[in-house]
Amino acid sequence: MLKIGLTGGIGSGKSTVAGIFQQLGIPVIDADEIAHELVEPGKPVLEKLAAEFGPGILTHGGELDRKALRNLVFHDPRAKSKLEAIMHPAVFAEMKRQAEKIQAPYCIFAIPLLIETDSQALVDRILVVDCPERLQIERVKERDGLDESLIKRILATQATRQERIAQAHDLIVNTGDLSLLEKQVRDLHQNYLNLSRRRNDP
Ligand code: ADP
């Protein structure tokens, strides 16, 4: 099945775009959601994390203490690499597993850090949602109530707009209103349906 990797910086409009694809009946497999599910108590990935980083990353109830883990990797690049070496393959394997069960002309792999994690090979095409940083900041302020300096710090940890766009097969420029965004997604949907048809019936 044709897999479209949906990515973009924080506040660019990825989730909104994913929601529009879903309304069009297209399955969305979300890397962040899967990452959350994989670390639920009793899951092997959580056990691996505890074995690697010690019981300090668990709450008394045996759940992942996200704050403790974040603090740990924030100060230690080697720990961050180890965390990624556990999480990324597990997330990507689960995404593939879920895609294999789906019957649809194509599906969306929503991967916010697709470029940063070098996971281009996982998908057939890369769809980037882009808008100027100013708009990203305004949208995130409004959505999450975060202050501007924190949003800027998050932006600084992500790929630049140029880095992302350089790898895009398809680009959504999300600077207009929601109806314009919907129109762009509907047009892409038609393209993807055509691509999928051609793949399956060359
Ligand atoms: P991301 O998933 O990339 O972080 P979201 O899809 O959550 O971004 O969008 C960020 C915020 O901006 C959300 O509150 C969303 O409703 C809003 N938003 C996104 N695109 C538009 C748009 N074209 N017009 C108005 N609001 C938008």
C-alpha cells in the first residue's frame, strides 16, 4: 500500500491535515500515538527502558515517569541516543504492522520528526506542511498557551523549514484559512488515489 509520510514543524498544521485525510476516509497511523501506547505498563518497550535507565524512570504505580525520563535525556546526549535506539525501531515496526492490516488505497504515516529521525525510507512519499515561523508560534501560543520563548526553543530543536522542504515530494502551504487547507488536502487526496491506482494496475 502507498504510504504517505506527513510531517512539519510544531504548529504547522500537521494534526489538522491528518484530520482532514481521516474525514476523507484515509487511515492515519500516528507515530506519537504509537510511541505512547508502546510504553504502557506491561509492554516490552517499557521494560526495556526500565532495564536501560533504571527504575527511576517509573512512577510508584509502574507507569513511565515522562518527566524523569525527559530530565535524564535532556542532560545526557548518550542517554538520548539510547532512548532513540529503543523507541524508534519499535515505533516504526508497529507502524508497519498496523499498515499491513489496513485495507485502503493509501495511508498516512504521521511522523512529526520524520526528517530529524531519518525515517524517509519508511514511506513512499513525503508530504510537508509548512508555514512561516511567526504563524507556527502564534498557532502554538493559541493552542497550548505556551510562552513564546519556549516555543522558539522547541523550534530550534527541530529541522529547519528549508531542510524539510528540500525532502518534500508534496508541499502544503498552510498560510490561509481552513477552507483553503481543506482544498489543498482534497487535491492531494485525488493525486494519491491516482498514484495508488497506477501502482496497483500499471
Ligand atoms: P501541528 O499538529 O503541526 O502541531 P496543528 O494542526 O495542531 O499543528 O495546528 C496548530 C493550531 O493551529 C491548531 O490549534 C489548529 O487548529 C490551528 N490551525 C492550523 N491550521 C490552521 C488554519 N489554516 N487556519 C486556522 N487555524 C489553523
